Amino acid sequence: MKKIFVLFLLLIAVSYGKPLIVTTVKPVADIISAVEGEKVEYLIPPGASPHVYEFRISQLKQAYKADLFVFLGTGEPKLTGLLESIPENKKIRIIDIPNLKLLKEEDGEIHPALWLDPDNAKIIAEYITKKLSEIDPTNKEIYQQNLQKFLKRIEEIKEYGVKKFSKLPDKKFISYHYAWPYFTKAFGLEYTAVIEMGHGREPTPQHLLKIIKLIKKYKISAIFAAKQFYNPRYTRLITDQTGVKVVFLDPFGINKNYIQMLRFNIDQIYRAKTQ
């Protein structure tokens, strides 16, 4: 009789469990997790480049079983086949969410790192809250409460970054990979140059010379890089000629949640420009 009662409780727990959500990238998983209050699974490790990552079969099966599969719709490994097998009401293409601030790359494609604008994170969180409330009305109030807490934290971190950067006399920003247009625009920095000439495209000698001249002209103190997109060979040439330092940022939140990731990047940039 005791075993039957325990089994009954387990069945109740399963039936009232929150929806299973799977995403492609960790920052989006972190945003959704803040709303759902549960750990949200993601497919691409935060230390890997999503441009070259290859999904494992087990990961695709995981996505297929999810109540909601959330993907960017740009800059990810191909999802052909998987998307066709998932019902429309169970998938969310982030770049289709209304009112997002979307930026384009030189090739005309939408730049994928849209989460690096805190305002986009708010819009994603609000949209996901609405979807979760529709498929799981039992926990609607919890989702709304979590959303309000998250929105408040986003406002606080954005104000923190804007205030810090407003004090900088030098707001010019040079990076190895073109990963930061959303971040620089949101926080009032000036994207001045990129070393890599596209995804995985090596810089020419002429391009490196142009970067060196810019650094000397504006007395730029740091180049910003991320471990997911980096080749030290080319930054070494620049640092040897200019003495500029390479400072690593984290666009995906390795061992950090979404808010912690933003704060880390704000502090790294500020220190690099003031020390």
C-alpha cells in the first residue's frame, strides 16, 4: 500500500511538472530559466563557437522531446530535419519575436548575439512568459513573479553599465571577432574595428596595418577577444607593434548566469580602459 501511495505522488509530480524547454545557446537558456525557475537545457557548450559546432544525435533527440524548442534562427549549426519534425506550436524562433532590436552583419544576415542587448533579453523573457503561461496555466502566477524579478535585475545591470561607461573619455572598442555590436550599441560604446574579416577569415597584412594605425592614432589601450573566436597569431602581431593588451570577454556566460555575464563584461571593459 505504501509503494502504491509513493507511486501516486510521483505521478502527480510528473503531471504538474513545468514544461521541458531546450534551447541552442546558453544565454537564451539562462534568460528562460530566470522566468521558468528551472534549469533549462541547451545544446551548444558555451565554450564552443556555434558557427562550427556539430550537433550530436542525442542532442537532437533531446530537442525533439521538449515541450518547447527555442532557437535563434541565425548563426547556428543547421537544424534542417529537426525543425521539420517538431510541431509549429512547440518551437520558437527568437529572431521572429516582435520588437527585438536586430542588427545585420556585412553579409546581410541578422547578427546572432542579440542577447547581448539587455533590452532584447527583456523582450525574450516577456515572450517566453506568455508562452509558458499558455501551455502551463497552473504556474502562470509564478512565471509572472519570476519575470518581474528578472526585468528589475536587467534594468539594474543596464543602468550599472551605462553609468560606468559614461565616465570613460575613450569609448572606442576594437575586438578580434565581430561579436559585440548589440553590447556596444546598448551601452554607448563606439565599435571602431574588428581584426577578423568575417567568420574565420584571416586578416590581410593591409588590414592589420590599418588596425595598428587606428590603435596608435586613438591611443587605444585594449583589444577585446573571446575564447570561442580567437587566433593569437594575429593579435600578437598587433601587440608587438603597439603594446596594446588583449582582454578576454565572455559573450556566452561560461560558469555565469545571464546577469553575471553582463556584469563581468562591463567590468572587464571598464578596467581595461581605466588602468
